[in-house]
Amino acid sequence: MIRKASISDANEIAYILVHSWQINFKGIIPDDYLNKMDVEKITEGIKKTIEVSTLFVYVVENKVVGFVGCGHNRIQKFSSFDRELHAIHVLPEYKGNGIGKALFVEVRDLILNQGYTNMVLSVFEDNPATFFYEKLGGKLLGTRTVEYGGTQCVERVYGWNFI
């Protein structure tokens, strides 16, 4: 089941975020940066995000197992895109069950219902999930470099035009 996230979901969302980063981005992001990620601190940030952006959670048997967040486009290099998919994460043991795709579709539908027509997303170039975004119709727009823990990381930027 997908529903809009509430403040009471913040801790579970933060756990998924930290867990996902520590597993999926090992070898991409410095270990020191990943090891310092703190669920309690990130929970506070998630609470603030829920107030200003749109987050949805995927729930299985009363447990949040994935989430997606979207909002205004923060990627200045691709400012012609209306919205940005800020984050999408699914617990590893639930991957491959269509949860990520269902969360993506929820965001796409929301964006269209809000009167927007396109969306952008940035993802680490070495992230194996890049195929997932391509399979969902994302078109590679270019790359950008971001810094995490003193390391320069390359991100691919994908875009979708829904109309």
C-alpha cells in the first residue's frame, strides 16, 4: 500500500535512507561519510522535509519498506524541468517486487495532477540502479559532480517528459 508520509513515519524513512546509502553506495561514497550517517539526526531532517515536500511511503504489514520524495527542481543546470525526484529507496530485502516502480508511478501521477509535465533526477554514476531509471523511461541529460565526504562523485542526471 502507498500512502502520503506523516511525521510519525520520519524515523522509519530515516532508517531506510541510512541503510540504503550504507549498502548501495559503499565504494561510491567514502566509508567515513557513510558510517557517520545518523538515523536520529536524519529523522529530524525528514520531519522538516515532510512539511515542505511530498513524500510517499510503501507499507507492507504495517512496516514502511520504501519511500519516495519529490518537490521543486534543485538542479540548476537543468532548470527547465519543473519537478525533481529527490529520493527513492526500498529496503534491500523488498527490492525486485515492483515497489520502486509503484513509488515512481505515484510521483509521476502526482506531478501530472499538479499540472507539471516533467521531472528530473540525479543518481550516482556508479549506482547499479541507473538501469532502473532507464527502464522507467528516463533520458540521460548529462552529468554533474557533487562532493560527499571530501570526495568528488559523478552523478548522472535523467529527465522525463510525461506529455
